[in-house]
Amino acid sequence: MSPSSADPSVAPSSTAPDPVRAGARPVLARGGDDPHRTRRTTLLERLGKGAMVLPAAPVLYRSGDSELAYRPDSELLYATGWREPESVAVLRGFAQEDRFVLFVRNRDAEKERWDGSRMGPAAAREWSGADATYPIEELETRLPKLLAGSDRVYSRLGRDPLMDALVVGALTEARRKGARTGAGPRGIVDPGVLLDPLRLRKDDYEIALLRAAAGITADGLMEGMTAAEPGMGEWVVQAVIEGAWRRVGADGPGFGTIVGSGPNACVLHYRDNARVLQRDDMVLVDCGAEYGDYSGDITRTFPVSGRFSGEQRDLYDVVEGARARAVQAVRPGATIQGIHDLASRVLVEGLVALGLLPGTVDDVLEQRSFTRFFPHRTSHWLGLDVHDPGDYVDPSGDPLPLEPGMVLTVEPGLYIPSGSPGGAAPFAGMGVRIEDDVLVTPQGGEILGPRIPSSAPEVEALVRG
């Protein structure tokens, strides 16, 4: 969304590109304009004398032999753009030739008849820009030689036992053959050591896709908010939102859409979406459209009736104040910890003023008693994964300063469980979260996506139509 009037320091973003509105899917430029080629160049430099092994994600099944829609592995996708299962990329920083080797499935007319076309090694080499491509069946025999000249292997262990065995076996063989010369890999390192810092700072291609994903997310969310009415199922609101995304070419949800009405809004990762909306409910919708493999993540809370009750409005305004202040704080040099501390203070000020917590603001913050109503962090990284990788602290343990190109969520919330005693009782069963996706720019922060209401009067007006 663009910022509301409460956020004058935040630069407004443009809406999603016209091709998105027309229902077009993103088309990856190849050759010199291929962003993956640029990323690999940087990655190969940082590998030094090391090698990296990036396997495809496994095919997953819902039950029996019913396959789920395939989602490529994010690390393989980031480095290569390759989307087919049963594939492995090997990057060799030490090598003079064959620095990018890709193993893929062979063509198979019978299997392709059932599951769709395969590119095959020859076409895969041309498409991907790999220096060499081989059938996946040759991985076991070729991998030891490909790793032999490295001093370490970057591979994520513990996810795929068969892949683990291949990497460990290749490491063992390479060390055995290099024992007399002292050459060969001496250990296995998590690839996130090199990949996570790169993925944390988005390039222009990624920012364009994230802006489009946020725009599609916002449009669908607003459609769901205006469609909601008493007697409608939470699942119907979900269908309206996700249908709007698919109409404009989104891949689908980037994560399970949350539509929590009434007390369900107090369940942070509520997924059932099975309750019927009541007139006096507030509804919390946390959702994100995936477009070009990048995910939006936006939350809004709204009254089904189009009017907040007195207590609902009081609680909502506290959360909205925290969101606005936190978004304003996004700028180069700020930290996620600092943004969380600011949002927490604003929330605590509201909780104390409303009588939900006893004591002074400083006492509540020191004792952290507010976490019973605000149990999560204010922000996380956003990108190919809705909880994108990347450290929140630097190697010394200090909070990591924000830099232009980083994308994070800002999502304060308050959740008052049913049966809460004392001053919280009038608010029991209410949950409010308000979330935006924010790009760090040289000037500050840019909320991604089209304008979507966040202040209480704007939200009420949208719901009433």
C-alpha cells in the first residue's frame, strides 16, 4: 500500500506493472540480462576455492500418489532460475572451466505424456547458461571428480538423506584420492553462509517482482474486505481473495491464507478458515500472493459490520499507531531490533492507557509482561520465501543495520485471548494485526503495493463500500 496520512515520511510506491494487471506472467530475460547469471558471478567469486551443491526440492504428495503443485527450491532458483525437480546444480569457484554444471532429467516421452514436458540436458544447457549439463543419473559418478579440486563443499545437510549420502560419499572419495597431495575438500559448510547475505539485498529484478506481488496481494485483500458480510464463511473470504490473485496471473498463495474472525484472530497461525462471520466480529486476514516465485505478505483487520465498536476501535488504534511509527522508522542504518523496540513501546503505551496491563510503561517493557498480548516479532525478511533467510545480527552479535534493497515486513499486533481477566476482560476475544511490506530505500522506506487503507476510518469506509 501507499502510506496513509499518518505516514508522511514514507515514499509512496507505484502500483504493479501493467502486464500484471493484464494477467501476464513474468518472463525471465536470458543472456546478458539474466539476473541469475549476475548472481552466479558474485557467488562464484565468494566461493573462492570452494564448491556448492544445490539440489532441487523434492516432489511432495498430499496423500497417496496425489502430487502437490511443485515449488522449486529457493536456493537453486535464486542462483540458476532452474525450476524442474530431480535436478542438481554444482558451482565450482576454484575451477577454470565447467564452473556451473547442471544435472537434469532426460527427456522421456511416456512420462512427459502424464506430467508435462522436460527440457533435457541439451536444451537445459542453452536455457540456463550452464557450462556443462548431464543426465541426473550421472550425478553419483561425476560428483566426486567435480568436487575434488575444492577446499570445502557448501551443501545443506539433513533435508534429503539420498543427497546427503551422495555429498558425503563424494567428499570421502575426493579426500581419499587427494591424501597424498593434501588437496581436496576438508569439510561441509551450510550454503546459507554465502547465499543468505546475497538474498538479503534484493536486486532490481527481485524488487520489481516483490512490488508486483505486494500489489496483487493488496488488490485481492481489499476485494475480500469489501465482499465480507455477516453469515459468510471465512473460507468464502479466502476464496474471493485468492480468486482475485489468480485472475491477474499470480502463482497462488505464497503461504496459507489466514482468515480469522472473532476469537480466531487470536490464533497467530490460524489456518482452518471454517467459522461463519458474525456481525459484531473483527476479521484478521493475513495473506500473500506469490508472483514470479516472490511472495507478498500483508495483513488487515476489519469490522464485519463496517463499524468498529468502542473497544475494537481502541485496540485497533493502538496497533495502527505502532504500525505507522514502525514504518516511519525504516531507513538505512536502522535495525529490525530497533523497529521492534519502538513498536513494542507504542503498543505498551496503549495497553497501559487502556488498563489492560498494570504498572508504568517502563516497568511493563522491562518485565516483558506485554508479550502475553504481543508474542511475536514486528518484522521478518521477505523475498522468495515469505520468511526469507538472513541474519538479524552481524557477526559480532550487534543488530544488523538496514541497507537499501532489503525488504521486510512491519506487523505489530495485539491478541487478547478469550477469558482474559481484569482490565483485559472488555477486550477478550479480540485480535488485531496490521502489516505492510517495506522496501528500504536510500531515502527511508517504501511501502510496496497500491494504497490499501490502514486507519480505522478508511477501513470502515472500504468495508461499507
